[in-house]
Amino acid sequence: MNDNRMKKMVNIKGKALIGILMLETSCNRIPGDIGNPSTFRFPVEYKLVKGALPTRVVVEADPGLVPLFAKAAKELEEQGIKAIATSCGLMSIFQKELRNAVNIPLFTSSLIQVPMVDKMLGSEKIVGIITVNSKTLTKRHLEAVGITDEMEVAIAGMNEGHYFIKVFLEESLELERDKIEKEVIEIGKKLVKQNPRVGAVVFECSNLPPYAKVLQEAIGIPVFDIVTLINMVHEALERKNYY
């Protein structure tokens, strides 16, 4: 994503409390996507992390990304931002390093919600995770955000489809919403069919929230994602008075 596109995406109404560190991508970000300001009911501040290409994050888990994201996070903090998110859930592997780079809350991934959701469910239920690529979501990614071996989860990847990967990871196709909806529903249904104990789903990928509603309707259980997390954090940052 180039600087001009990023400037057009910034919501300038009101004071932003949450900053979002964006990967360098060229994919179309529709409403519901973390990179589209209309997704949120409040302003957010976007900051492009140059050099943070999808393959470096998703496939390589490149530790060379840490100083790039840390620098960008510090700049947002200096601007007065009160909490920071990243735009890829697989940045979870660097949660410790990045939260220690600033003095404000920083959450790299929607996966931080998994332990919380797990504690909400009955002991016979488990959390399902839908990730961009089940082959690159490792034990290190999970442990970095508190998902331990004692916490049973069921994982499905969008790599089981082909179109989603070509749009968001390979960036070789234009986004067609209907095609992605179909893949998300198919993968979600397969996940709960193979794992009937799944009581809620957490989307790892920040490109998946636009399809949370259709999946929720298709499988009939709660769906959490980076948008639900950002909304919760914003509520904690800007509480209202009750009379």
C-alpha cells in the first residue's frame, strides 16, 4: 500500500485514540477490513510500516520486522495515540517484543482473545481458529499470546481455499466479495463439522472480519476478530458517564 492510498484511508474526524500499524500491501480493503476506516464507529490513525510485506510476516515470521514495527509504534505513541494494533494476526509471534517497545497497550493479534473466549465456554467446548494459513500458524505464534498446550483449539486455514490466498497473500487477483464469502463459509462449516465441540470462532486474519456476519449466520456461534478486539479496547479508552 502506497503513502497516497494510506492518506486517503485515514479518518480525520475527531481525535484518534487507537493506532493501527499497516503492512505494505496493495489489496483492496473493503468495509469491515481493519484497513478501511469506515469499519469503525470512531477515528483510528493508520501508520504504514514500510518493508512489512505479507510474505515476511505470514511465511517467514521475519524477526527483522521487530525494529520496523517498534519504531512505528513509538512514533504513534509520541503522537498521543493511547493503544496500538497491527494489521496481521500472525504478528502475534512478536507480541512480547512489541508491547515492551512502548508504554501504552499494544496488541499484535486478534488471537489474544482466544484465552478469554476459552474461559467463557463450557469445559466441553473449544475455540475454533480460522487463520490465513494453517501451515504458518505455529505453536510459537499461539504461545506468545497465552494459548497453551492445555488449551485445546481447532484450527482451519484459508489455504484450504485458493482464491483468498491469491487476493491477500500473493496479491495476484482482484477481490471479489462473493467468492471469499463462499470460501469462508465452506471452511467454517468444515471446521465445526470436523470439530463439533467448537463453541466460538476467532478469526486470526484481519482481512476476514467483513465475512464474520455471513459465517455467524451459517454456523450459529459467536465470531470474534480484530474488529471486536479494537472495539473493546476503544471502549476501555473512552468510557462514558452514566447518570
